[in-house]
Amino acid sequence: MYLKKYNLNSKTAVVTGAGKGLGRACAIALAEAGANLIIISRTQKDLNEVSKKIKKFKSKCKSYVCDITKYNEIKQIINKIPKIDILVNNAGNNIPEHFTKVKTKDMEYLVKINTIATFNLAQLCALKMIETKNRKKIGGAIINMSSQMGHVGGPIRSVYNMTKFGLEGLTKGMSIDLAKYNIRVNTICPTFVVTPMTRKFLKDKKFKRDMLSNIPLGRFAELSEIASATVFLASDAASMITGTSLLVDGGWTAK
């Protein structure tokens, strides 16, 4: 009986940054749980590959090539979608630089993609969710992909820290405003996961060793572990969870 609550049949999920890494894993996991998918990425080839995986689970899938920082383009896409039940606000980036050497253009880009675009997409999807007449009964879920760096500081991560701490605050504020519609808003905060984005950082052996020394479980997270957390927060199994963070960090922030 309890496991039925994880079933996402008849739900429609939007996933950004769905072509690679965490977004790809989350989109496929949501399909495996029964959801239909709207996947967004900047690269058509990646979207095609993910679509094939999703359709193996007999889920419907529509894909859109879009840079989420382009507000009018993303607005057009969201307005085309008849119904949204789940948003995984995953697209984001990082440019590691020492605080004293942060370039203005890099800082502004990271704020644009990690904070402003995330806010805009969440607002557009929330408005679409609210249009559904029985929303209060069926509920909705917005999952903002944050980071352990939204809870603790890190070397050469000051701008990333700023954007992810901002995302944690946004999530709490959103959760209060959207609670009356039964739309839950939470973050997932992974530790380092080996993805195309992190792989280049982890080539530095000293950096890799230092990062592992901060994780009490002694290893990096698997994509499947973040995807499983996403399915949980998207499902009725998490129906009383809103305005908080699910830390998938191997104990990094426990210290």
C-alpha cells in the first residue's frame, strides 16, 4: 500500500538541463516511476538520446531546445504545455574562482542562470500548475536542484555559494506562498556527483582527495541516488514535506 505513493502515473514533469548529468538521470527516473516528461536542454542530440530512454518506459516525452536564461523562449514553451504537475528546476552551472579573482561577467552569468532563470521558470510553472482546477486535491511539486554549497561555504565557490544560498531562501518563500494550492517546494542538495560538469574539476587529484576527505561516507554520490531523491520529493510519499532541503551529501554538512 505504501509503495503506491511513489507512483507518478498521469503526472507531467518538466525537467531542465535534461540532456546530461543530473537532469538526464532525474528525467529517466521520473519516467520509470510513470510520469510523462517535458525535457529541456540546449542540445538536440542529448535530448534525442534521453527521449529514447524515456519512451522505453512507455512514457510520453516532448523535448525542447532552449537556453533557460532566455525568458521569452522559456515562457513560450511553458505556455504550450497543457498541464504541469512536477518541475525539476535543474539547469545550472559553476565557474570556480577565488573570491578576489571573480570576473564580473562570470558572476553575472552565474546569477542569471542559477538564480534569475530558476526563479522565472518556477514562477511560470507555478502559474501553469495553479490553472488546473483540482490542483489542491492532486497537489504539485517543485524541486529546485541546489547543493551542499547552499548550506556551507567552500573554497573557490563564493559565487556558487551565493546563488545556491539564494535558491534555498527562494524555496522557503515559494513554499509558503504556494502551500494553499498544495504545491510543495523543496530543494535537493547533492554533494559532488560525477557528471560532465564536475568531471573537469575532479581531474585535479588534490582537489578530488580534499573533497572526498569532507564526505564521511568516503565516496561521491551516484546519479541514481539524486534521481531517487527527486522521485521521492515529486511523489505523494513526500506529501507533507515542503519548504526544506533533502541533503544527499554523504554527511558533508553534518560536521
